[in-house]
Amino acid sequence: MAIRRWISTIDSHTAGHPTRVVTGGVPPLRGDTVEARAEDFRARFDPLRTFLLHEPRGHAAMVGVVMTESTRADFGAFFLGSYKYLEMCGHATIGLAVTLDHMGLIGASEEPTSSFTLEVPAGVITVHVQRRDGAVATVTFENVPAHVAASGVTLNAGGVNVSVDVAWGGNWYGLVEAHAAEVVLAPAGVSHAMATGAALKAALNAKITEGGIAGVARPIDSILFYETQADGQGVVSRQLVVLESNKFDRSPCGTGSSARLAQMVARGEIELKQPIRTRNILDVDFTATARAIEGRTDAIEPHIVGLAHITGEHRFVLAQGDPLPDGFLCR
């Protein structure tokens, strides 16, 4: 069988959401920064993204990571989505950290901790890996600053009338209280949540494009439905992130949790340095804490703690004569 292309990856999942780290097969990229090399990849090699992330090798929710050099940090990486490129991705950062540990690139397994810096298109972040009995026990990343850009935006779409806060956490989010949107934060509620979230996202982005929201100039990436809960251990934000009509985040979402922290601090619902748990619909948690940024009162530094697990090592090939060489997605 003639092979036209091969790409090797290490796959993992973070609280249920997949990450596919490319370990070989990407041609050299041009540019002086990670952001520039991501743009070069987009311009010249975007079919590699769809080859890896779309069916039949992937699916709508698959996220990829391409490693590259950095002059500003220990490692560089950019994130591939099934529909777009991401400036930052929290669950994939956790997956990447576990993958780098699996490859032996961030310290010996007997070391209790390892830390590294990572340049991504959104900026430079710091990542800490804690080990127990030779295995990764937790991954913490100190995210780019998060802030609320707009509050109380009224939307009537998808059969609901809701109030939306717009916040940045490495990506842009519309934050919507789940009950108000008639969304149930459980696996059985996902289909309805995706339909409602997609309608709200379209309506919010139309309003942003028209210049109708002061302080917000860029379209949002996702809708985050949330419910604030509490138990004996403290505050829980149960949440579900809808990216597209056929795509939701299985994890609690690292950048979404960052935006949620910024919202809760701005509302006075939590204090700085007060840890909360952000919980997905599968009842798996991240721990999220807002830290102060010296000289700034308009933003917080999110610290997100989670864990990923390796699911496989792969060598994907494109065989001569494959009728779907770039893959496909069905909405």
C-alpha cells in the first residue's frame, strides 16, 4: 500500500475531553513567534489539521496540539480545533503536560515536581506538574489574565430570553446561567444545550459585529452554561461549554473556568485566592483559583488544576487513493 502522508501523535483525555499532541510529521514552520508559526501552519498546512481532527480519524470535539520552538519559553505550542485555531486551550495544556511527562521531556519520574514555561498564541504561561509514586498526580497552569468585558447583555434566541456576561479567559465566552436558559447540566441535556448555545452564540456575535456591546470588539468562541452550587468543601461551578451546534467541551474547560473565575470575582461571589471547583457534566472537577495581578484591578490571574490520562500512541497514515484525504465533519 502506497502511503502519501504519515503523522504520529500521543493522545490523552482531560476529564473526558481529548487532546492529540503531534509528535512527528509536521514540516518546518516559518516565523519568529509561536503565533507567527501557527499562522504559517494555517496558511500552508491546514489540511493536516482536518486530516487529524476530522472524521474518520477524529471527530468534532477533537483538539490537536502542535509543538514548536520558542525564544520566550521552555516550549512553544499552538492549538488546533476541528473548526478553528485556538489562542489558548486549558484542557489541552494539561494534556500536553502529561504527554511531555510521558515522553520524559520535563524531568525524571522520581522527581516530585517539574515546572516549565509554555508560549502559546495568547501569551506565555507557566505549568507545574506534581507526581506521586512516579506518576503525574496533578497539573497546574497559571493562565493568561482573565477579565469581564461586558455584563448583563440581554439576548432573546433559541427560545429563551437570558442575560449574558462576556469574559476573556484565553478565549472569549458568553456566560449564561443554565436554569435561565432551560439547560440541564447533565449528559441527557447535551443535545438541547448545544442547540440553545449555538443560537445564543450566533445572536451574541451578531450583536458584537453590529457594535452593540460596549467594550467587546471580537466575536465570542463559546457559550458557557453554569450553575453555582456549594457543598461541605466549598463553592462548585457546575458548567458546560458549547462551542458549536455539534460540539461541546467534555471537561470543565480551563479557559472557560478562567472566564468564570473573573465573573465570580467581579460579582463579589468569591474572593481572590479562594479555591473553587469547576465541575463538568461527568462529575469530574478542576480546581480553580483567582490570583491578583500586580498593578491591575481589571483582571485576575487564573490558576487551574486538573489531570489528564494517556489514551494511546498513534501513527496516522493517508493511503494512496483515499477518497476523503482531508477528512469530513457532519453537523
